[in-house]
Amino acid sequence: MAMSGPIVGKRRLRAELRRLRRERELTQDLVAAEMEWSLSKLIRIENGTVAISVSDLRSLLAYYRVHDPRTVDDLLALARAAKRRMWWDEFRPALSGQLVNYVGFEAEAAQVGEWSPIMFPTLLQTRRYSDATGEPESARRVEFQARRQEELFAREEPPRLQLLLDETVLRRNPIPGDDALLVDQLEHTIEVAQRPYADVRVVPLSAGYHPGWEGEFAVLDFGIDDSVLYRGRLLWEEPELVAAGRNTLESLVGRALSQEATLDLLRQVVSELK
């Protein structure tokens, strides 16, 4: 089993614990009683609300009769990973828990697909653009977003990025009259779009009505049949919701300009603004 970070590790562990219990046809009430735990404790562990301690996990695996050393070691590694502190933990007091958790997932994703109909995707934003599109007291958020990019792009193998944005975003200046801000953002986007792991596309106005009109979202992939959807500032793991998000993303890719045409359009807008 590959090494996991705290958020993805906790997710994988809770899924495995649910699977082990169901395979043995045990109810949560029965397991809680046998372990001398409260029912709420087991529910929170299986829902991922709390991390299970290594000692409790050892006891639970023994009860489930999981004796294979490799399996036990892998699950214990996930429990330890779930307790590791990461760089984003220092931002929890100032930002929403869902956003911080999303970045934890993003940090381990193999692919990130994102649709942005209103502003440049966060992973493309410069500090000035991020500051201009937030609240006056958003300095901590700007610092968080910058650190998010820095950490993600510094990975030995950054995730494959598929970033889609509406054509109107290219000309929507957060500070009217400050063309330099928008030019800087556009030029940064051009630079990122030419990186080997990035696929940045513009969905043109000529695309007409499409599913992306319903709002921004992102799909994070970790491997085969292992993905989450981030929409409405919430994380969704239900297979049907993730599949719907992926279908929408693929539909938008089909309507988007090619990478080459996107770069040409970005350069054209820069030329118009200078």
C-alpha cells in the first residue's frame, strides 16, 4: 500500500474498517458492545470524524480476526498517517474546514480537474489576483493559497492538472482600470499552461449553454475508482455524484478550445490590454 497523507489515509482506513465489519456481517451495535466502546465512538471512526488510535486499531483488527502481518502493518500505517500534522493544519483556525480538507486531498491527488466560470482557478492565481478577489481581511487566505501552489508544484511528481475556465474570466478584472493586475495574471497563466503536467483550456462564448453554467467544481483522482468531488464548498464521495462531476468535466473539455488555441487567445487578450 502506498504511503498516504493524513486526510486520504483516514479516508482509506475508515473505508477498510467498514468493509471488514460488513464482510463479517457484524452490526455497529454489536462491535461497539464487544469492544466496550460507545456506539458513537465507532460511528465517528467509521465516518472519519475522529482518527482511531493505534492501540484501538490493533484491538479492533484482532476482533475482526485480521492476522496477516502485511495487512495489519498497512492499516496501522494509515492510522499513524491520519495523526500526522501537515502544513495546512496551521491555517485551520482562519479558514473553513472543508477548504482545508480539500487541499489535503489535493496534495495527494494524481489528477486535479477543475472548472472555473467566474474567476481564474485558484491553482493559477497570482498573489495580487487572489488578494483582489477576496475580502479585505483575507490576507491569511491569500497566504494559504500561495502556500498551496508552492507545495503542490514542488512535489517530485505534481498532479496532472486539467484546468478549464470560461472565456469571460480572461477579461473580468477584479479591480477595474488596473490592467497591469490582469496582464500579470494572464501571463502567469500562459506560463503554467506550458508546464508538462498542465492542461489549461478556455471554454469559448461560442460554446453556448452547457452543464458548466451550474457553477464551479473540481474532481480529484487518486487512482482507479478512487475519486472525490468538490462542489458547493463541500466534498462528495458518493460514486454517482463523482461520476456526474466527471461527465460534466469531460463535456466541458469537448467544448473547450485546444491548448494551442487557448494559448493564442490568452496572448491576444494580453496584447489588447497592453
